[in-house]
Amino acid sequence: MTKADIVNEIAKNTGIDKATVLTTVEAFIETVKGSLAKKENVYLRGFGSFIIKERAQKTARNISKNVTIIIPAHKIPAFKPSKVFLGMVKN
């Protein structure tokens, strides 16, 4: 499902015009990205959490050049579904 599909589905279910729904969906996405950029997790009860995970430093190999490289510690965004949401998907 794409962002356009989501906008169409919300517009159809709520009766709100697509332009308003698109603006709202884009504002939601920007708000989540902005919060994660400020190192703040986003919790949506019944849906899940957008969190920041820390990856430890590790050693890797570039097999084409046959050299060992060090990948520094870094942070990545992640999504952790709620138990209710996870239960819906598993069934």
C-alpha cells in the first residue's frame, strides 16, 4: 500500500477531501521524522512505537577489496508494533 492508497482509503472512509487528507498524512510523517531526529520516541497506543535503536560498533569485511573495515556505532529508526497490532497480523 502506498501513501496515495492510504490517502484514498481515508478519504473514502471519512468523506474528507483527498487534498486535506494528503496534507494531514504528510504532516503526520514529518512530525514523526522530526521527533525521531530530536531523539524522541513516538508512541501510538494500539498501533506501535517509532523508536531509535542504537547499533554497536562492529567489524566488517569489504570482500571485493579483501579489507577489514570498522563500522562505527550509530542510531537507526525502527518500528515496534503493539501487541494488539501484532496479534492482528499473526492471525
